[in-house]
Amino acid sequence: MRKRLLDSLRPRTSWLSLIGIVVFFFLPEIVAYFWGDRIERYFIHLAASETDEKLRKIYEMMEDFGEVSYLNVVLGLVFVGWFFYERGKSPED
């Protein structure tokens, strides 16, 4: 009974979940790697030309979007490994 309940709660692996991992973990880092300097310059320009202090602080915080986050890359690799580990398991396991 308990094993059947745990199996019903386990998420099903599909190729759509792999696409989601790539889109949410790897694609932003690829964009930040190639266009990070442009993103940072854009938000620096917005912060410099903004008169509202709250918006200026928001723009200054958004400058970090131009930096590559290695934590996201590592988490993405962990999730991809978990995806293929779960795909390789038989339904009886």
C-alpha cells in the first residue's frame, strides 16, 4: 500500500521535462555568457537615467542578470542526471 502510494506521487519523466530543465537552467546561462556585457550595460544605462530611487535600485539589482550563475549550471546538470537515472529505471523498481 505504501509503495503504491509513493509510486503514484513520483513524477513521471517525459522529454518535455528535459526540455524544461534546459530552458530554465541552461538557456539563461548561455544568454548571459554571450550577451552578459550588453545586459549589464543596458541596466547601468537605465539606472543612470532613472529619477525614481526605487526603480534605480531595481535596475542596479538587475545588472546581475548579465553574470553567469554556475549554481544554475550545476543544478541543471544534477537534474539532467536525475532525469536519465529515472528514465533508466524499470517500472517494477
